[in-house]
Amino acid sequence: MAISTPRILMAGCGKLGTAIARELTDEARVFGLRRHPDDLPGPIIPFAANLQEPTTLTGLPPDLSVVVYCLTPDAYTDEGYRDAFVNGLRNLLEALSDAREQPALLFVSSTGVYHQDDDSVVDETSETRPERFSGQRVLEGEQQALDSGLPATVVRFSGIYGPSRGRFLENVRLGQIDPPRPGPYTNRIHEDDAARAAAHLVRQRLAGADVDGRFLASDDEPARLDAVVDWVRQQTHCADPAPDAKRGGRAGSKRCDNRRLRQSGFTFRYPSFRDGYQAMLG
């Protein structure tokens, strides 16, 4: 008998995973997998498991339509990233292997897989040779997802910001960022748009659209770091840069092209950093 209501497993219900799940609960039964799921907001259905312990993955919800894999490492170490993006996914795929019907998979990735530092434009077809262990492990997880035999989508998010991720804005206000001029290109996506983009790709999958492969999820306007800092300083009172202010991040300098995501029918609520930060400042 066909299942009329889609059933989605959100493997990893941290900040982003919970937001994605909430986007989908009106149209699907969404199960939230995490170690301690009791505090998940309704109507997400809690499922207690640890992706690092295969024995806890028995009894996964049956007849799943889509699995969204959205983990955050416990620590910024090679081992932490390997556990989150490689080992945990392998354990989950093994647990799903005996399912009567195989679900589709959406793997939440990062633009940290790119190595470019020359202001070049990158898209889903660009070369990826990450130098840091973080990007290497995420890229390894991507490939595992795409090689899993499941219909698989990888979504690479750029820097997520928003009301619950306001550290950058606070650092500018406190004078703790003083980038070089010109600064490196930076790429962002508002947390609302990040959750909406992932949910959009899930809906597209359920509707039978071609969402196989990779998608780059970043807003419409890559911007140099000094331009972003200057704009924020013009909008609100900020302290003068401190002598020990940070000069920049570790994300290289590239410009992310979101064309494939937009061509799939997605529309950004916050198409530039100005739209997103203005809403936060307002």
C-alpha cells in the first residue's frame, strides 16, 4: 500500500537540522534523530540514536521517503569531522541497507570543500582540493553519499548567519574585525534561506524533479569582507577597530555561483548580506 504522506528522517537535529525539519512538518511526517531528542519542538517526532553507535540505529522509522543528513562535529579536529561526515553517514547507510524501499538522501555539506583563493567564481563543477582536514572530511562524506546507490543530493552551504548566529555582527560592533583592503571575497546565506533551500530540494525530490548531484547554496552577492564590515559600521554604532582585531577568516577568497539552485525554482528571502543584516539590525 502506498504511503500518502512522505516520511522524512532528519539525521542530526542541531540548529540547522531542526530548522529544516520545521520547514517540512506541514507536509510530511518528520522524524528527528539525535542523541537526546526529548526537547525537539513539535510536531517533529523524536528518535533517539547515536550515529557513532550502530547498535542504536536499529528500528529506524520504516518507509522513509527522504533522509536528510545534517551533522555538526563535536570538535574542530580531524577525528571530530571524520566521525560527523564520514563514519556517522556510513553507519546510517548500513542501517538503511535492509529497508524495503530505499529512501533518497540529502547530504548537508559546505563550501569549505573549495580551495580557491584567487577571487575566482566557483560552482558545482569547480575543482575541489581542500587543504584543511575539515574540507577533506566533508568532501569524503559527499562522495560517500553520491556513491551510496541512493538517489543523492549534496547541498554545499556557504557561511550561515542570522539572528541565532550573530557573532560576526557582534564582532564588528565591538571593533574586533579590521580586514585588509581589499579584503577577501566572502559568501553567505541567511539561516532562514539555508533551511528553506534544503527543504526546497527535498520537495523537489518528492515531486520527481532532477536534484541528483551537487547544489551550491549561497546568496546572490559574494562581497569583499572589508565592504561588508564598512556597510555594518555605516548602519549602527561600532567601536573603533582594536589593535588586536582579526584581519579575516580562513575561507580563502572565491565567489560562489548559486545559479543551479535558483534555476531549480528557489527564491532567496535575503538575496544579499545587506538584506539579512538589515533585518537583524532593524
